[in-house]
Amino acid sequence: MRLPVSGPKWQRRLVGFDAVLQRASLTVAAWDMGRGLMASRETSWHSEGANLGTIAATAICKGFRKVEMRIGMGEKEPRQRYSDAECQTLLASLFPAGFAGKDVLEEIAPDGWPASALYFVFHPTLEQVHWEQVQLHRRFQNWPWLPKHRLDEPEPTLEDVRADYQDSPVDTTREVGVLVATCLWDVFSNENEVVGRDGRLVDIGSWRGAAGFLADQLNRESGERQYDYMDFYMGSFWVTERADLAPVYEMIFRRLKDDLLDWRYCFPELHLIEFPADRPDGRRSYELEKLRADLEQGRREALEDLKLEPVPAIVLAYRHVFGVFPHGWPPWEFNERDD
């Protein structure tokens, strides 16, 4: 899957593109962004993301030296949850013929895969790839860790992209399975919650853990180890500009509804996880507090951005299936932890 660098503006803020990445003096979110860029394994941007992620990590390490810290999602309060085995059984029952079963394909692409708009998630046009590379170039130009010799690099032209552009062969089973797993990450992870009929959470793991869980599920279906967590890390963030994913979300929500499960929307929030230092360090404390302030400011601005954006496709898909907006929407009028 080739890699775009877009997604809604409010979401870009939360993962560090804008408010956090550009304003925080030492931002660990940049490392996760670099790892995210590495998730695309069929593009030269894979190595680009790895290189820039390494640059960001090096800058962070130089700034904090012996300080260990990372950006993570906030811990949810203790609640009854499905066991890993129960989660695995549930996913298998929701998709008895697999993530790419004939029943799934008929739901999300009734006229056939090549005739579906979802086809372009894996087979973007030349113009789309050019737009994505221009956006990537512009984002990288604002990175505080970008080497000086790269600041004057020109934007890629359409002809530049055309010279390297080559569509990949169609593999319907692989593409449908990957797309469904990607959208399942959006539903079950990204701080959102799937709730069982007995009130327990269907918790398949953290951002990374959920991605690994879904990769393992696909590997079991295929009988081969083809995927790992990086294939699904951050879900559809990288492909939201390529196609409307509502048909996939609606297919997932119909299955949840039929099984008497529900879904709760939770606005993502980045948290700083600090590891104890051996001794007091005034500069370190100052930088940590500044980073916390940057994260909070980024969250507030992301919420303001969200008010101006169209309702997310995943939220609209829930409404189409269940008839109401999900618990937790809109987040600026809702305390995510209230039941």
C-alpha cells in the first residue's frame, strides 16, 4: 500500500504533524510518525520515513540524554474485558469466511472489486500519487530535524512521479483483507471502544497491540506469516484521502449490531509517560512541562478543527446502521468517561 500523508486536519494535529510536532521543542511523537511512515512497504517513502524518524529520534535523545520517555495513549480505567481468546473467537464469528470472504466482498463492493471506489486505496491514480508526494514534501520541509541540505529540494513534479509510477497487480483477496483489518483497527482501537452484550469491553490491545492482533488474525486465515503490526499501525490514517471508507465501516457495524455489540466513539488524546530520573533535573522538568502544555494545546486545537470538519465517516457509518450517533459524539459536548 502506498503512503499518503493526509487525514483530517484535527487528526494530523494529534499525531504530531502540526500543533505537537512543530511547536514542541523535543517531541517524541515525531518518532512514532517516522515509524508510521515506515508502514508503507511498497514505496520509496518507506525509507524516507525511516530516515526522518531516525533524525527525529536522534534529536530527542540528544536533548534528553539519559531521560526515557514516550508518547502514549492514556490508560483506560479498569473495566471488565474480553480475554484475548474471547476476542479472537469474536472476530472469527464476525467474519466466518475471513476478512476477505465472499460475503464481505459482496457487502462492500457489490459490483465487483475493480468497479469499487475502494479499489483506489491500493491502486491510486497518477494524479493522486503526485498530490500525496507533494503533501509529503511540504510536511517534511517543516520538520525541525530535516537536514539543511534538503531544505531547498524542489517539489516533485507530475513528470517526476510519472517516471517512477507503476501500478501493482490486482490481488483482490489480499487487498480486501488488508482494508478490512485496517478499518477494524479504527473501530476497535484509536481509543474507541467496542462493548459486548454483557457490558465488557472487547479490548484487542493498544494502538500497537491492536495492530498486531489484527495482523495475527490475517496470518491465521492465510496460514502464512505475511503481516505484522506495522501493516495496520494507525489504521486508515494513511489512506483516508484515497476513498470513502464508509462501506467498510457500515459492514463492520452491521455485524456488531447483529451480534448485539455496541460501539463508543472516544476522541484520541496523547499523553506523556514519564519514567523516573535518578536525580532531579531542572531542565528536564521544564522541557517535560513544556511538552505537556504543547500536547494539551494540540488537543484543544484539534477539537476546534474537528468542529469545522465534516462528521467522520466512521461516525456517520455508525449512525446509518444504528440510527443514532454513537456514545461519545460530539466530543466537545461529551465527557468521554461518563457512561
